[in-house]
Amino acid sequence: MKFKLDENLGHSCEAILRATGYDVATVVSQNLQGTDDVSLFNICATEDRVLVTLDRGFGRLLRFPTTASAGVVILESGPRATLDAINSRMREFVTAMKTNSPVGSLWIVEPSRVRIHLRE
């Protein structure tokens, strides 16, 4: 499984995914900072990478349909995101992947629960 981390996620999230053996690219390492959401969504689809982000806008299924993507994961860390909260959501996401795959779906990872919208 391949992932792309949005520019709003740091090295610690990248390290958490890499430690579990996943292929991870980042918006920053690919010099895509400031890319508009639609373009980033399309780049991830072309690269067959699941986008992992804090941006709730990617949860709008009419604008970002699961049928047109490799998958989207939104880490919900509340109105005042802290590094600890973000890393906690990333660890919860990794744990949830032991029983489900985010490929082709929208996952919203909240404290102590994961909401999954499957490909339609």
C-alpha cells in the first residue's frame, strides 16, 4: 500500500507509517506545497497513493469521490491540533489498518473511532 502525506503532516507521521513498512511519499518531498486540493487529489489518484491529511475538505464526497481515488484518510485532531493528537490519530489509523484497508475509501480517524465510507 502506498501513501502520500499532505503538507500539514510532519516527519513523525511519516516515521510512524514507514516503521510499519509502508511506502510513503510526502507533498513536501515532492515539492508540491501549495498545490490546490483538486490537483493534489488527482496526483494521488495517478500515483495510486492514499492521501493522508488533516484537511476536512477532502471529506466532501461529491467533490472528491472515492471512485476516483486510491483513498483518502482524514486525521481528525480537533480545532487545536497538537503534535501529540496528530500522532495519536496516526497510530490509531495504523492499528485500524490491521483489519481494514483504506484503499478506495474515505476514512475519518477520530479519537477512539474510525468512520469508513466505502467506494460507491
